[in-house]
Amino acid sequence: MPNLSRDELKWRRDERRQADRHRSNRALNTVVAPALLAVAVIVAVVLAATWGGTAPDAPVGLVASPVPAAAGATAPQRVVMGRSGRLEVVLPVAEKQVTAIYFHGVTDPGAIAMTPASGLTNKVTAEDGPSGTLTSAVDVGAAAGSVVYSPVDGVVTAVSPYRVFGRPEGLAIVLTPSGMPDVAVSITRVEPAPDGVVLQVGSAVGAGRTVIGRVRDMSRVETPAIANYTNDSGNHIAIELLRQTTGPGA
């Protein structure tokens, strides 16, 4: 091989260095670039899960356990327990939860009589009472905490504290039946529904469909007459039919 000059040797070395750089770049493009791309994809997925929700089938992390459904949370079968003209009053709790159905009278002069439905189980009627209308009220026994449904179709016209000996004990709810503005259906011994939501005035309700609360535990407050016909402390929902004044001056 002929001897090369110093300049030729330098040119040959520069050529080799440039060729080595080209080979190194090809190696990076072949091995390192795909790896970096994979890392970028993983980072993008993690960021998307953090900022924009979770990827499909990804764990959602720790969440609160669902609240167990209270007894009778599923709307019960509509069972009519009393009638007054064209007004039907249905059981406010599931029939299987009823401990007794006690019809009785009240002292209010606007009391409206109901005709108890036939075929009801655990039905009793007071032999006498404080007024001549002996079936204007009905106590429906059920365990404390049982879900309570509206006994009539209508609208909520009042929600206020229910007081016993001056102390608030749950809610007093007044409903006006559909198409009967002169009738008030008073419901007491209830407390807010399991979800804590309290009915608002003006809310529409469906008989046996709309949850209006749950049975309040009154065992430390009173010993009601219905306890004479049950095997427990007599917790119940009290329903009264009353005539209400409408129009100017009401």
C-alpha cells in the first residue's frame, strides 16, 4: 500500500469517525427510540387516568361502600287500607312489615271518616273514641326505620317538626290528595328518609311509590294504643283525614 501523506491520513480518520457516528445513530433509532416511545405511551396513559378519568377496565381506587337498602326500600305492592268517597288511602309501608292496622277517631271537628278495606290482616278498630268519627285516623304499626311511602296521590302542602310534650320528634307532613283541595292527609311519627332528603312543599307524591320518610322510634317517648295489638313497643305511622278550609281567609 503506498505511503499516505499527513493530510490524507487525517482525511481517512475523519471519514471513519463520521461512519462510526452514522452507525451509532442507526443503533439509537433501532433500539432506544422504540423504548422511549413505549415509555411515553405509559406516561400518557397514567396522566389520562389521573386528570381525565380512568382507562377502560382500570381500577377506580377506594370508594365508599354502597349504603345497604333499608327494609322495604323497594316500593311495595299498592294495598288499599281505607276509602273516603273517591279517595283511596294505601298502606304506607310494605304489607309484610305491618304489625297492626288500628283505626280510631280524633277530636278534630274537621275529621273525615274512612271506610276500612275488607281483607286486611292485623286490622283492628277502636270500639269507642273521642269523637263520633271513629275511623278518621289510622295507625299503621311497623318497626322503627321502616321506609314510609305516601298513602295517597297528591302534593306536599306542609312539612314541620312533630312535637310531643313540646319536644320535636320527627316530622309532621301534610298532603293534599289530587283533585281534593278541601282534604288534608296528616302523617306523623316519621323522620327523614334513609338518604336524608326531606320532602319539599309543592312536591308531587304517588300513593305507594314516593318515599316520604321512615318510621321514627318513639318507644322512649310514648306507649301508644296500638301497642295493645302488637308484640313490640308499638312504633307506627299515624295518618289522619281532615277537612281543610280553602279560598280567601283560609
